[in-house]
Amino acid sequence: MPHPRKSGTMNSSGTHHRDHDDVAQQQLLGDDEMAAFSVEDAPQGLQDHDFSRSDRVFWTRSYLPTRYVAVFMHFLANVICYADRTNISVAILPMSAQFGWDNTTQGIIMSAFFYGYTAFQIPGGILSGRFGAKIVLEVGIFAWSLATVLTPVASPVLPVLIAVRVVMGLGEGVNMPAVHAFCGLWLPLPERSKFVSTISSGQYIGTIFALGSAPYMIEWIGWPFVFYFFGALGFVWFVVGYKILTDTPSQHPRISPEEKSYIASHLAQGDASGEHVVALSDVPWKEFFIRMPCYAIFVAHFCHNVGWYIMTSWMPRYFSSLGLSMEELGWYSTVPYIGMFLASNTAGWVSSHLHTRGFKMKHIRKGSQTIAFIGPSVFFGVLTVTSDRNVALVCVVLAMSCAACSQNGYWANIIDISPQFAGQLCGISNTSASVAGILGNTLTGIILDSTGSWEFVFIMCIAFYVVGIIFFLAFAEGEALIGRKLKDRVYLHT
């Protein structure tokens, strides 16, 4: 066993004194707990290290900052959320063959989800603000997982299937408001862009997972298994999330005082301490509807979602129209989301780096959103004149990778301008943007049945992108604007 070393420095008289950090650390970890620590508790490869008191505090408490674990759990929630909503876009192909659904009927089925999803955006923000994001997200993930498992049972009766899809939308409707409420209370400003991107990129991993695995499940086991498998994942998250998540840093039993202090001191202006859950009467509802930067978010969000939901729901059908087999369909449908995952996280890290270098957040957000709208417009334009499946794949990958930069455009901008009320503002924005899912899916089915042409679908997306970028560049801001005067009137969550 290595000999313990003294921690400290020598003063000018030659006497030994202990470092300030060690004194502080002793206050955080009692002598009994220190005595119980053994080098065997350290990770493999570090047992020969001569541990100081501060080392022992680190390894006894945690290997990772608590906020990193919380970010990862919310990332996984997004993975499961988007896997559950996306898997039907592949499963609907054999389901349609079995039940005789045409394109219009398929559009109605996929649109049904968005009726529930739209209805619970604002309530999701209100409930997250009043009761905390944890319980709201827990109830939501249980509800949508149950609806996912019930989908095969409901499928033979179309009205029942539509009702189940609406319930699934209700459950998933609280996800984004709850996640934004979490981000506003847990994520320090210097880390916000990259961690918002990390959490949001879960939607791409979930989509990749669903589109990549569902074709094989269908081929080997049958389409009902797709829904049973992905629904079960949500129940697993429900149990684990209940055990390890809390609404605020101050409530977490394993967070260190240093990390808690760091989070509280680096929240955006307008966040009092990161330890509050607001009452409904404290939400500045009027401000959400009189400030043009809010409308910049609303319009950009809606225009982005038109293209996003069409591609998420109809991409397998589009590639199938180019003559791909079921197994090829899985590969072609997942590659674009790999590009989105990489682009979103790269943009997040670049945005955080630019902010630390002194760039204004407003300019960072506008730059990201410009890429997110102009890029897809160009590549969707190419899709209107090509039927080559390899060219189509490249264009779809590039278009959706550019679109992923929206996570560091309007999406992160929600937290920028309203950190204290991010959940509520997200709920309002996602309500209007979810209508894009209803509109886009329904119109796509009608267009395909009426014309048999994908060109008009892509032109529709381009038109929305152009409107969105003009509005966002004109009115978006990057500073905290909403809630600053209310920070002394928050309610502590106990």
C-alpha cells in the first residue's frame, strides 16, 4: 500500500500548513468517511496513485459531475421518444399491405399522433413549471410507452388505432417542455449550447435506432414486435429515471457543493438560483405574445418542422418509391440521421467555443439557423430533378444534416431569451410547430395520391424554409429578455 503523503505547502518559516482546498474538502467529507476510503475504491489503473484528501473526496463522491448524468438521461429520453414515434414509418409499410390502407389513410394515421402532441405542449410547460420536470417526464414516458405497446392490438380497428396514436402524442407532448425546464435549471451558460445539442441529438439516435432495426425485426419476427420492443425500453427508462433524477441541483442527494455552486453561479440572467419551480401566476404569458423574438422562434420552429416531420414520417416511403428493398430501406433511412447527429453536436460545440471567444449569442443563433434553412432548400431543390437513388441519398443526408443546425438556432434560443420560463415558452412554440406535423403529413398523403409526385412535396418544404429564415434573421435576439423582473418572486420547490 502506498504511503500517505502530506497535503500542503511550506510557509516562509518552514512550518507545514494544509492547503485551503484540503480544509474545504474536509468539511465536505467527514473523517469517518475518509478513513473508510481505500485505494481499491479507485478505478483500475489508479490503485498505485498517492491519493490526497481531495482525490479521495472525488472518487468517494462520483466519477462524473451529476449534471453530466442528468444530461445523459434526458438524451436517452429523447432517444426513446423519437424511436417510438418513428418506428411506425417503417412498420406502416407491411401494416398497409395487411389492412389495405392507401396513402391518404397512412397520412391520417401518422397525423393522429400530432393531435395529442400539439394538445399537451402548453400543459406540459405549465406542469413542468409547477410540479417539476421529473414527474411530468416520468408520467409522459409511461403513457407513450404504453400506447406504443398497444399499437399492434389496436391496428385492426382504424378508429381505435387513431385513438392510441393520439394518446401516444399526449405522452410525448410533455417531453420537450420538460427537457427545456430541466435545461433552464441545470445547465450553466458556458455549457448550454453543447449540452442542449447533446440532449436534442437523442432524437437522431432514436430515429437511427428505429429505422435501422425495424426492417430486420419485421423480416425476422414480424411488425408487431417493433412496437413491443421499443415500448419496453420506455418502461426501463421510467424505473431508472425515477431512481436517479431530481428536478433541481439542490435536491440531488449525490451532487457536490462545488458543482451545485458552479451551476447556480453560471445560469443566465433571469434565473435566480436554479432552485425554483414557478407558480402559474408568475409565468409572464403576455410577454411571450408581445415580443418579436418569441415570434421569430415560433415561425422558425413551424417552418423547420414542416420539412422535419415530412422526412421523418415519409422518408422510408420516398426511398421505397426509388425501388429499394426492405433491408436497403433500413440503411438508406438511417444514414441521414447519422449526419444529423454529427452536425448537431458539432454545431453545438462550435457555438459554445464561439461564445467563449466573445461572439454575441444572437449572431451565433442566426448563423446556425441560416445553415439550417438555406442548406435543405438547396438540396431539396436537387431532389425535384433527380430520380437516382444514390444522388437522392446524398442530397437527403446533406439537407437533413444542415437542418440539424436548428438545434443551435431557434431551439437553443428558447433558453437564451427565457431561461427561467424555458419550459413554458417551449410548450407554446412546440404547440404551433406541432401543427406542422398534422399539416405536413396530411398534405403529403393527399399530394401523393393526387399527383404521384414527390417534387411538389419538396417544393412545399422549400417555401416554408424561405419564410422561416427571413423572419428569424429579422427578429431573433440572443439575450435573456423574459422573466428578469420576476426572479425574486419564485417559489421554492420542496
